[in-house]
Amino acid sequence: MPQKFSYSRIFLLGFGFFGVSVIWGVYNAFVPIFLADKFHLSPIFIGFFMTLDNIAALFIQPPVGAWSDQLRTRIGRRMPFILIGAPLGALAFGIIPFAAVLPLFVACTSTLLLSMAMWRTPVVALMPDITPSDKRSQANGIINFMGGIGAIISFLGGSALYKMNPAFPFWMGSALVIAAAVLVFIFIKEPRDYGDSEKQPGMLESLKEVLADKDKSALRLLLAIFFWFLGYTAIEAFFTLYAKNHLGLNEADGSRLLGHLSLTFVLFALLAGVIGARIGRKATISIGIVLMGSLLAGMYFTPVATLTTVLGKAPVLGTIPVISLFLMAAGVAWSLININSLPMVVDMTNTARIGTYTGLYYLFSTLSAIAGPNLNGILIELTGNNYNSVMLVSPIFMAIALWLMLGVKRGEANPAG
């Protein structure tokens, strides 16, 4: 059974997700700029390149999750992956800005992608490992709160550092991910009760089980995850280029605007977990989907002159244009969706298979993250490099996700733990 719930222990575990978020925030903000300005790649190739991390994750994260369920070591079943993957990823990430030729750049990013894929599922699976069912939405809120802080640091701090030297945000990410992994290793002790001691079905067997389930709740939820990530990650991968080419802003300002979204995500993450526990995860996610789809459609139809109209300035946030209001509200919507989705997935299985079902969660979100940038890269090219077109299709994907969620009947908190 999970250990007694402890907010302080969950906050400490959140440093693992903090490290992951710092790396990907810097990666998503500045790697597209390197690809466009240093290596002169077209939007289609940039879209493909930005899915390589997800292609690596697709083949590594789900089986690693299942493997970690079966692994038994003196330091636990999740920790070995963290202690190997985090340092390798940090080293490769710090070298990326110095890659002057594309093959070296690809070698550095490939090493990063493989190592990060190795430890993400185990570190996320630790949350339900040490948390009873009825506290998992709140715990996931804390985890994502910490991840959001990492994203803010990567976008806002990365933006300031990038202006000093393009390598500085990457060095910051490397240092913070090492520190995060060390903190998790020192302060988080894995439970020794792994549930059913008999050999559990692996990832493929569990996927077949989901497909054969008469209820179809798990399948509908996983497909909904695919579609809402399709709408969200496609925009995230192209946002700095959208800001530069559609809004007429510079790269650093594009990164800073993403920080505005991350800020409200962080501020609302804890509350989103509480709301999920109070009114139900399904209802909370559905509200978030409707809000997110409406905001993305609003960004598409609002004129550039209006979106870039400056409303004022604020400490840390800097200049606040109208589009910041859309992005801040989108951060609230994304917290309602994202905070409650993983707890729904893992509460469709038992303790012994948490890593496997966490892997299924990442399987579908990763497939989506591969498809999204590629679809939008093609769309941008077909519309004559109109980067605003990425805001047109995302509400459609959100509508499909909402329809799928309406048929989900399981995944709410289990008071029994």
C-alpha cells in the first residue's frame, strides 16, 4: 500500500518533475530558434525535429515504466533510472549550444532525448507509489506546481540569460536537473510493498487489456489524452516562431510569453487538484477542455494589432500585451486538464502496475506530441508560412477530446486508497 500521505514528501518529489520541466522548457523555447537561424531548416523539418524527443520517448518511456514495475534493487525500483538518466541528460544538454554543425547538434540532442526518456516515467510513477488514491489529484497538483516553477524559470530566466549568451539557459538547465535528481534520491524513500508479488502483464499486454475492456473507459480516456495533447503541444513547439513571425515579436519575448502561461498554470495547479477531488476529475477536465478550446479559437480570430496591444507592465512578467491574457487563462485551463488526467489513468489499475499505466499515459501523450508538430509544420507550410494557422485546428482536437471524455465512467478517486 502507498505510504501515509505527506505534503512535504510530495513537494520534495516535485523537484524531479521540476528538473524535467526546466530541460524541456529551454529545449522547446530555443532549439527551434537554433534550427531556423543557425541551420536554416524549413518549418516542416523544424516540426519533425521537435518531435524527435517524443519519438525517443515513444519507444523508451512505456517499456521503461513496465520494467520499473518489475525491477527490485536495494535503492528501489524507480531510483536506478533516475540516477543514470539525469546526469547523462544534463551533460548532453549543456553541450547543445556549442554544436556548430547539424550532425553534432543531432548527436547532442539525441543523447539528451534518450537519457531523459529513460527517467521521466519512473520519476512520475513515484507519485502514485507514495500517495493513496484519494490524494492523487492534490499530489499531482503539487508535482505540477513544481514542474510549473521549472517551466517559469526556463522561460523567464532563460529569456534573460539568452540575451546575455545563448548557452546560458542550457547551462542553467543542466545544473538544475542534476540538483533535482540529487534531492529526489536523498529525500524520497520508495515503499517496499510493491503490491501483487506475482508477475504482472507488461505494457503491450496491458494495452490489449484496455482495448478488450467492455467498459472502454480507459481507452476513451487515453484517446482523449492523445487529442488534447495534440492541440496543446503542437502550439507549444511553434510558439516562439509564432510570436516572431505572426506577432512580430523577438525570440526572447516569445519565450517570456510562454512564461506567462506557465505562471498561471503554477498558481492554479494546487487548486486544480482540490477542484478535481471536490467535483470529480472528469468534470474538472471537461471544463478545462472547453475553456482551452475557446481561448485558442479566440487567439486565431483576434487581430495581431489587438493581441500585441500593451496593457501594462508587472514585476517578473515584464510587458503584458493582450495575448498574455489569453495565455494566462490557457494556463488555468491546462491545469484543470493536466493535473487530473494522470490520477485518472493510474486509478484504473492496481499498485503493482502503476508504472505500466503511467507508461500508457505517456504512450498516448507522446504519440500526440509526435503527430502535433508534424501536422502543424505541414499546415504552416501549406498556408504560406502562416503561423497563425496552428491556432485554427487545435480547438477541433479539443472538441474531440471532450466528446471522448463524456463516455469515461471510471478513474475517479478511490477512498479506500
